[in-house]
Amino acid sequence: MSIKQLFVIFILVGGFSFVLSSQKEYAAKKTIQTNQVTVIVGTASWCPLCKTNGQRIKGEIIPTFINDSHYRIYIYDLSDETSINSSLDKMTEPGLKKFAKKRPSATGVIYFINSKTNALIQKISVTEPSEKIIQAFKEVLTKV
């Protein structure tokens, strides 16, 4: 076998392994993207549960998960028509606005939704202890 033939084989094998590794990386990224949970936190300025627990949820729970690529977190502010429309405008996933609109008085509740199917996985009250809410965040990932 000539040096030229060896060189061609080396290039082909190297290129083939690069394609395979790129496909594996893409598959891993795609798995993470399809293994996402959309989280809707229903709140309102007039909601007594939200007033009591809002600071804890916004200051302790949401920061724990906001930068985790497995979650898409939305605040659904039902305080008035303007805040409702503003919240809905931020919900960009197909079907998510429809899900939210079906719950016009969903304050004081955190909804966990399968990002791929928009099916409700679980919901939990903001009145639950922080540890229980954090556990719910972790458990829902096993259900998508």
C-alpha cells in the first residue's frame, strides 16, 4: 500500500470518527432538550398565598433552578389584564399559552409540564416547605 493510499484511509477514518462523535454530541444535546420540564409559577398581587410565600419562591426556589437547562421557568402573573398578557407573551413554546389560559385563577401553584407534550406532570402549592418544592423539581425530571 502506498503512502498516498494510507493517507487517504487515515483522512477517511478520521473524518468518519469525527462525524460519529458529532452525532453523539448532537444526540446528547437533543436528549437534554427533549428531557425538559416547563415550570409555570402562578402568582398575583392580590393572592394571599403568593404574598406570604412569594419572596421565598422567588428568592430561594427559582434561583436554584433558573440556570438549569432541564427547566424553562415562567412566572404567570394574574394580577391584572396587563400582567396576564405580558406573562403570556413570554410563553413561546407551542401550546403553553393554551395550557396557561385554561387556568385563569391558578395562583399560589407551581405547575410542572412536559415540554415536549405540554401535559401536566405535577403541581404543588407554594405553601409547601422549600425542601418539598425542591424535591418536586427533581422528581419531575424522572417523569419526562
